[in-house]
Amino acid sequence: MKRLVPIILPFLLLTLTQFAREAKKDHRSSFDWSSVNTQSDQAEYILKEIKKWHSEDPVDKGKKLRVVYFYPKDRKPLANHIERWDKIMEDIQEFFSTEMRKLGYEKSKLSLEKENGKIKLHEVRGIANDDGTYSYKSGNRIYNEVSKELAKKGIIAKDETLLIVCGLSKTDGKKVQIYSPYYGMGANHNKGICFVADSDWLNIDGLKVDKTNTKIQVKEHRGYEPFTLARFNTTYIGGTIHELGHGLSLPHNLATKLESSNGTALMGAGNYTYRQEWREEGKGSFLTNAHAIRLLTHPVFSGTSKAATLNPKLSIGDMNIKYFDDNLHLRGQISSSIPAVAMIAYNDGENKGQKKYQVNNDYDATTWTSVLSPDNEFWIKIGDLKEGKHQIRLVSVHANGATTTHRIHYSIIDGKPKLDRANKEIKGFLSS
């Protein structure tokens, strides 16, 4: 039985005193922000709003994650691939469910296809031999071959979330060569593609304490590197769930200082810490609240594709940014054709030597959340402020799984926030 490690739920919004002080300055809202002062309060409120939206019309059964197993023309799938990947996907499903339950989102579950009681793998045999044709750079080629084979089953790849497991590695005893694509791309709530690698050594049992003290040599982009069996499975099973996160439209993010007591954020460096707690080697990986909210509305978690093909028309009616009590406070009001259930602020520092801000690709973006009041108001507190230039990606999460993004920029110089650019950009949102 897996041991559930208690987590400390962060206070993501303002304290009652702060709210009262700020609310007194403007009388825009009668909403009691203190009622959603904690993360668990937010979860309860968001669930209620989603259930209300689902109840308004009949809903379908949602979508399922499609897991594809790809291998070259002149080779067979790797040994015991169905049994191994059945257990891997079951563990990934359990991880998401456990993390979302900890955060207060009930029994949210990744929907998987099953066949004869095990994970359904859509096996696709490549049209080329194992002659170097397929490599780390072959994602587009593999995707095109997979798309054609899935079409024969009536599955349109561009409308699906696909996890493509590549059986391209070679094993010679304790030596492993891995040369398959390993990344996620092109994702939103309706579609997504992610590539991961299979290996004969990849197995859920490999995440546990290895009493045999097995060492393997692994070659991927460089020469051979020694791995313990546990590190190998943490890296590549952790890599699988991390890349799947991208396939489910989750960007990179970093745990806040308070969240870091829970371990390493899955969509940060969590692929290198996955299930370390099983071996008492660390706290392991965890799911941030911001990303739990995004998964909660995704059709492969929500159990419905209601209005999933519709793009929300969102406008900002009011917004301002202020600095006090060592935090930025981003407050506003929106109007949307599809209800928004939450607002997320990704606070992303500009990397040194980088001329442009990286969008949805930076590991140091901390996340801060707010519910939407009955008047569609939000109030986000952004902490852990650092020196330098920063971008805030303000993301609205809609009940159908869609998101919309607005960007504002600010700087902190000698401990003092410079908000002129942010205010100018906000003014642009309001006039558009």
C-alpha cells in the first residue's frame, strides 16, 4: 500500500484583514473573498461551479487518452510491453488521482482505454527498418505514420490526446541505448502529442527499493552513463508522466516556497524525482494546485466533452495591479462566453542572456490562483518576488477545458517593483 504523505496547503489569497483594507478603498465587490482564503476553500468553490455548469445540460462521457506503441518494421515490440505499460499507466493514473484528491478535487481520474482488463495499446509498426531512420528527431515522421494507422480504425489523430510510446531502444544485457523522441507538443484541451521511450528495464517494480543493487549503463544523447535501476525508472517513468503533462497542455512551472515542502513540482523537475518517496530518497513529485485545476476541466479528466470544440470569447472589463505587503495583487473582472472557473498567474522570470520572454517553456514560473466571484471578479496574490524582469501570464481556465492567456510585464529593481509597463499593457486590454 502506498503511503500518502501529508501536504501543507498554501494560503493563496489575501488574509481577511488585507481584503477588508483593500475592499474599503473601492466598493466594486460584495463577494466575501475571505470565504476562499485557502486552497481547500478554492477547491470546494471551483468544484461547485463546475458541477453547476455540467448540470445545466446533458453531458457525454468525455474522451480517453490514446496510448500508442510504435516500433520499427523489422523489430517486434519490446518484451512484456503490454504488462509493463499496463502497470505504468495504472500508476500514472493513481498519481494524478491521489494528488488531486489531496488538493480537494475529489476523485478526478485520467480516463484510459482498456482491452481485456489491461491498457489498450494501439500498436503501430513503422514503415522503415531499424536502420537509423528513427531517432530523437523523428517525432513528425512517427506521428504521421501513427496518424495513418489510427485513421484505419476511424481515429482522427489531430483530434486526440496521444501518448506515443516508442519501442526503439536497444538492450544488450545491462547496456541500454535510447534514441527515440522524448517531448510533448501541440497541445490544448482537445488534442495533444507526447513521445516517450520504452526499454526492457522499464518497470514499476524498478521504482521500489532494489535489493539486487543492479547498475545499468544508459546511452541517450551522449556516451554511456551509469544508472541505478531506481534512478533509471524514476527518470523515464517520471519522464513519461511529465511529457504526458505537456500532452495535456500543462506548461512548466516551479513550486512556490510554501509548496516546495511537498516535494518537486511534476511540471518542473518532477520527472527526476518521481516516486523517490517509495525509496525514502526524497519527497518525490507533486501536482501544483494550478495544474490540478487545468486537469480538472480537461475532457480526459472531467468526463465530458461538453462545448469542448468552442473557443471562449473573453474580454477584460476591469483590471489593476498593486504592490503591498511584499506581494503583487492582480485584481480584475472578466466577461466570457464560456464560464471561467479559475484564474492562474504564471509569474515567470526572464532568463539571463535571453532577449525575449520564453512562453510556456520556463521552469522557474511560479503559479498563483483565484476563483471567479459570481460577478466574474478575480483577485490573485503573487509572492516569492525576485529581482529582474518578469512576465505574468494570466490564464483563465474555462469549464470546457479551454484556456485564454494575457501577458503583462514588470521589473523589480533594488527590491522595488516597476509597474509602468504592466499598467500600460493592462490599459491596452481594457481598450481592446
